[in-house]
Amino acid sequence: MRFSIAALLSLSAALAAAQLEVNLAGASNVGLGDGSQFITGGCVADADCDSACCADLSGVGICSGEAAQFQAGKNGCGFDDPNADATIAAAQAQVEEQGFRKMRRGERMA
């Protein structure tokens, strides 16, 4: 199969437009440090992520698979958020806005 230059440029532009973002559904796991965050969820350090990889995405932590730590604009595992307190506070505000909160083992819904 042959690709034209125009087709390759078009594909490249489409991939650039599909920008990776942190999945806000995981806001309740940000900053817990217990490995409970899923891939694409926000993080402040590797300890947040189930994958043990908090990658830097333009100054924001995003849990990533180790094999994908440099894909889609990510700058590798080992991100340590210098603004962790503010990031955690923003995540907690997002949880409140969403109406979600993480249930603990043995806790029952009201």
C-alpha cells in the first residue's frame, strides 16, 4: 500500500488534533499514593498509579503504561508534581462537582 505525502500530512494533523487529556473520572484517586489510579487518570507522583508510572503531560501528571510513557506528548514516568497540594485540592473540588466520592471497604451507601 502506498501513501501520498498529502495523506501522511493529513494523518499527522489529525493525530496532533487528538490531544490527550487527563480523565476527570479518576479525580478521587489523585494524591492518594496507594496505586489506585487507572491509566489516563490524574496523578501527582508514580505512587498514585496502578501502573507505577505518573508521566508528565505538559506539566500535568497522567497515569500511563510504561510502554506508552513517551507517546501522545507525554515526557516519561517519574513526574513529581511541584504543585501537588494545589493539584490535589483541584481534584477534590472536581469530585465535589461531579458528586463522586470513593467508597471505602465495608462502607455502605446511604
